[in-house]
Amino acid sequence: MPREFSGVIPLTVQAIRKLGHRYQEGGLERALYEKQRPGAAEVLDDNQKQRLIAMVCSSPPEGRARWTVRLVAEEAAKRKMVPRVGRETIRILLLTHGLKPWRKKNVGRGRPR
């Protein structure tokens, strides 16, 4: 047997006030559904992304065995590819391109027999 809807939705006074304002601005559709938000602006442009990917595909700096996300961010700022970039931005860029430069390639890591 289906449940009955009592018609009571727990809302704060502020939420009800916002609903009323949105209804006055644009009717029922505007009151019930928010507009799509633009989201944050991209930190890197296409040229910067390409340069960072090329840097990661090259050999790491002298004294380093491989690239790390932190090292990529530091080197990008040092080489003036970008004014400032965070590790998370670098991590997502590498992830979208399927790059994992911090891993050793072609190495089996099984248990010794």
C-alpha cells in the first residue's frame, strides 16, 4: 500500500523566504529549480596544459628518479610556465591524460618465491 504524503517539508524560514523571492522573480519553475551555475574558471589554458604534459613526458630534473605531482607543480612555477598552480590541478590534468609518471613502468611487484 503506498504511503500518504502529509505535505509537510521541513524548511527554515530563510529557505521559505528565498523560495518566495524566486517565485516572484520567475514563477513556479524558477522557484522549484535553480539556474545552472557556471562553475569555476579553468586555471590552465590549453597551451599551458600542453606544455605541462610535454614536461611530464620528458626526463625528470637531475637528481630525481621520476616526476611527482608536487615536483611538477614546483617545476612549472620555476620554469615560469604558469604563475602559480596547485597540486590538485596538476593531479587532475595528469589523470585526464592517463599519465602516472610517479610509477615505475614494466615492473612486476609480486611476492618473492
